[in-house]
Amino acid sequence: MNTSQKNKTPLRHKVDNSRGVTSLEELLDQRYGVQGSKERTEFEIKAKAFAIGEIIREERKLAKMTQEQLAKKTGTKKSFISRIENGHTDIQLSTLYRLIETGLGKQISFTIS
């Protein structure tokens, strides 16, 4: 375990700015390709899956539920809840509704822009 982990401070990634990157958009363009490219689209899908997992984790904790309790309430397995919360699986919309509405008693709304 390194010093940063012992002190609970976030690890800092060194950014190679030798190419003159000045914005997050430019960094994403360099690392994952321009918007609309296959690589960038795949990255954005994974990033959104991770964000949804974080929302589910936070709502579950606010409800003072364990992964096991949420899994039992929604008819899934704890390992599946863990994979969702860690952004390691792509979930169907029906599963998202079941977790949020049935499992956590919350409502989902979407905005398309």
C-alpha cells in the first residue's frame, strides 16, 4: 500500500501536457478519439454505466441497505448488485427500474436533449 492510500488522499495522475492539452474535451479527444468515433462512444457508454452504478450505490446507502438486502428485495444476486455499482456490467432499463423503484422506493425520470 502506498503512502497516498494510507493517508486516504486520492491518488493523483500525472498528466503529460507536452502536447499542449488545455481542456478536458481535448484530453478525451486525444485519449479516446473525437466525439462520434467508435472508441469515444464506447468510453462514454462505460462512463455512464459507472455513473449509474454510483447513483445506485449512493441511494442504497442512503436507504441504509446492504447489497445483499437490495438483491433480495429485487430478486437478483449480491454479486450482480456489486458489478452494477462498480460499473462492470451493462444493465437493462427494466433492471434499472426494478432496482430504483422496487428496491429503493425511488422514482426515475429521464430527459432527452
